[in-house]
Amino acid sequence: MRVRGFVLLLVCAALAACAAGGPAARAAMLREVPLAGTQLPAGGQWPGSNWWQRYQDATLDQLVGMALGDSPTLAAAHARFDSARESVRVTAAAAGARVDAGAQTGRQRLSDHGLFPPKFLGFNWYNQTDLYLSASYTFDWWGKQRASVEAATNEAHAAAADRSAAALLLASSVADTYFGWQADQARLALVQERIATLTRMAAIDAARARAAIDSADEQSKASAELAAARGQLAALQGLTQLRLVALAALTGHAVAGLPSLVARALPVLSPAIPDDVRLDLLARRPDIAASRWRVEAAQRRRHVAAAQYYPDLSLKALAGLQSIELDNLLRAGSAVPQIGAAIHLPLFDHGLRAAQLGAADAEINATVATYNDAIIGAAREVASSVVAGEQAAAERTQQLAQLEAITELQRSAAARARQGLTDIRPALSAQNALLVQRDALVQLDAAGISADIALQRALGGGFEDLPRTIGSTNTP
């Protein structure tokens, strides 16, 4: 009868837990990146883990290596991952069996007015020595301990994905800043040529104005254009220094510690996305992977909250020795073994478990919303980077055609000046226009490489997470 009553009590508790811990309404999770209907060029390749090597620049490789090895930003991400990993060990250790050993000794005086007066025992002071070995274990019948370990493990996976996301952002920032510096160098060379050309034009206009051949308006126009070019030079020089400071900060070094930077032509690449980007991007974006792992962690914590409605059963055992005389401590008669079982059945807690379960459901909805937002953001970044790259490529084609026409115009003006048919001013004016168009071409090339870097980052930068089925976990 006692066994039947105990079993009946467990069954009633389990039924009550199922009734109280039922699943709440959950937010729906996106299953693919929403790029349907977007006309984007396909046939591209997924980035590799060292995606920046596609630009074939040894200096960039060195800068990225420095950043990934020494940057304080990445060191902080590593520290967060290490903390999450140790949390898994702590949670797993707390869920296992426990064995403790101890020993104590003490001397105590009996009260003359206590329960056992000394006159009946024949002594006032006595010594007592205890030596024990205890063991305890709580049965994980409802999976609460296992779910706690899995939640901590999922958080560690999320921290690892966060670390990859930080590394990706850092590497892409280094590449974007480096190629920005390269573009600045090309534009500095062009504006210096323009200043030399405009200086000659201003000198000619000034001489013609002094000779009353032309009005002073022409001299004023030439001086204004020359001043604008010099202002552009000052702005580019300042921007170049700012990019060096940014590179130093990204790599965790002083400007003097950066490798020698040499001006090079910017690479020109065609944007394209992989054919399977809508589905595979879910596993190749570290921020999406981190959000997904946090959804799973929230699901496991919800399991823990629901399991609070169930009873806990634990076993305890103690093997000890106790004696008031040290000489008798190790004798068989001093043994005080103990074994027992305990069941904890929650009945009333003023709504605490219901509140914990509601908070767990709210956390799941919040993590799902973050996950969906990461997917939508990924779609926007992929589409934006490809569109920006296509736009830069299309404008570059037209710019090349315009540049070819102006180059031919400059050649004709220079030929007429050499033949004495005109003075040098039309040739100088055509040369200035040619330099302006070349500067515009450099800016388009810079926009194209920046869009390509953004695309590599949007495609995950070589990250690939292990596939897992979200929402497959059954919770009470």
C-alpha cells in the first residue's frame, strides 16, 4: 500500500506538471534567406576562410594576419568564448554525482543544567572526533540537468560563432581601410598632376590679363579652380592619415608598427552570388549561427523551467566514524553509516514556477525575433553589396568610354599646339578634364572593391556551422 501511494503521488505530480507546463505560443522562424524575386547575378563562389587572399596582395595578407593575431577587439571575443566554454564545465559538473570527505575534532564542556547533567555521566569535558565519506546523487528523470548542460553548450556554440563574426568584421574592416588608402594614393597623384596643370593655366591667364589680351575674369576662374584642387589635395592628405590611424587601431599596433605600404592599382572584380545562397547562407553566416544557437539554448532553458513542476528524487549515503576517544575512532563499533532517499515535490510557490516558465517562453520569442532579424539583415546586405558592385561596374564601363573620348580630345589639342595652330591653353584644359575623369574612375574602382569586400562579409567570410534542426527539441 505504501508503494502504491508513492507511485500514485508521482503520477499525480507528473500530470500536474504536464498541465501546468504546456507549450505557449511561439514566434515562427524563417527557414531561408528572403531573396526571392531579387534579380542578382548567380554563379559565384562561396568565400574561403582566407577570403582576402583573392585580392592577391601580400601587404593586405600581412595586415589581416596582424589584426587577427593582436587586435584587442578579437581578444575580447576570445575571452567571451572561453567564459562560455567554462560555463559548460561548471554546469556539467554540478549535474553529476558528488562525493565529499571530511574530518573534524573538538572538545566541549557539558552544561551542569543541560539535558544530560555531568553528575550522571561522570565527566564535564569530552572530546569528539568524526571521520566521514558521503555521496549523493539526484536522478535526472525529467531531463532538467541534461537540458541545463545542453543550454550551456549551445551558449558556448553561440559564443564561438560570435568570435567568428568578430574576426570576419575585423578582417573586412582592414581590407576596406587598406584599399581605401590605395585609392587615396591614386587620387593624390592625380590631383597633384591637376595642380601642376592648373598652375600653368593660371600663369598663362595672368600673363594675358596683364597684357590686356583677356579680361581678369579668366584669371579669376583659373585661380578659383586651382584653389579647389589644392583644397582637394589637403583633404586627401588628411584622409590618408586617418586611414593609417584606423589601420593601426584595427591591427592593434602603432602607425610606426605597420608594414611598409606601397601604392598599387585597385583590383577589379565582378560581383556574383552562389546559386544556393537562399538556403546555405543560414549555415554560413556567423551572426545567424549565433542567433540560432541562442534559440536552442532558450528552448533548453524552457525545458528546465517546465521540469520544475516535477518532483526530484535524490539518494544520499554516508560512511563515517565517530568516537569521544581518539583511540577508539578506527574500531568497528565507532561506525555510523547512513543511507537515505529524499523526494522533493513542489506544491505551492506563489506562482514562481509559472513566472519562470513564462519568462522562458518570452526568451524563446525574443531569440527567434533576433534570429529572424539576422536573416533579413543578411538578405539586405547580400543584395545591397551585389547591387552596389553591379552599379559600380556599369558606371565604370561608361566612365571608360568617356575617358577614351576625352583622351582622344586631349591628344588632338596637344597635336594642334605642337603644330602652332593654337596656343597651349586648350591642351592644358583637355589635360585637366582628363585628370578629372581618371579621378572619377579611381573612385568607381574603390566603390567596386568596397562592394566586393561587403559581399564577402555578407556571404559569411568562409564560416560554416554544423547543421542542426531548430525546434526539434520536445519540451514538457
